[in-house]
Amino acid sequence: MPIDPTLPYDDSNIFAKILRREIPCNAVYEDEHALAFHDIAPQAPVHILVIPKKAYVSWDDFSANGSAEEIAGFVRAVGHVAREQGLVVRGYRLLANVGRNGGQEVPHLHVHLFGGGPLGPMLTR
Ligand code: AMP
């Protein structure tokens, strides 16, 4: 069920639980700003989620309220993961769903990182 991104942060969401180590994840990278882990239901040969360590509901919340250091750290972490996973030469795709029209289901900002093969059209309607 897509979320309402105007609601306050709900720290019972599944990614908050992953950050608190209450539930496991298949992590590929972590630093002070970000945690990256494999999506539990991959939609491409490589499907990794990158999330900020701090509590932001969505890209909208983060871009409006994140500090310059947090935003720079997070963006650098996404790029680092793509390079570390060997995705740069053949290319990859980033996606951040926001709110109902975007189909965002987990109310903690996450960037999907897709790669490992041709990804097809950007949207299927
Ligand atoms: P979105 O629709 O953009 O909110 O995407 C949420 C993503 O989180 C989906 O691709 C799910 O497969 C993924 N997901 C949900 N729970 C977990 C989990 N425990 N570990 C890893 N990925 C998850």
C-alpha cells in the first residue's frame, strides 16, 4: 500500500528496523551516512537499496530537510555502491519512488539501484 509522504516519520517502518539491527539485511555497504543492501524481491539481476542512516520519509523530505553534509554523503554513497558493484561500465538505473503516485511502500527514503543487464524501458504503462 503506497504511503502518504506528508505524514511524520514512523520509526516502526521496516528500514528503521533494519537500521536498528532488529531485523537482518543482506548488506553490501555502510558508512556514516548510508546503508546499502540487496532488495528482498529483486527486479533486476542487481537490485540494491541505498538508505540514509537518519530518519527521512522520502526524497522530498530529504531534499528539503537534509543537511548539505547528509545529502552529499548519501549521494556519494550511492555512487560508491554502483562503482563497487561494477555497474558503471555497462550502466545502471537509479529510482526513488515518492508517495502514492510514485508507489512508495516503505516510508524511509530509499534509492533503488538496478543493474547487471539491460533494464528495458524506463516505465511500463
Ligand atoms: P518502494 O515501493 O519504492 O517503497 O520499494 C520498497 C522496496 O523494499 C521493494 O522493492 C521491496 O522488495 C523492498 N523491501 C521490503 N522489505 C525489505 C527487506 N526486509 N529487505 C530488503 N528489501 C525489502
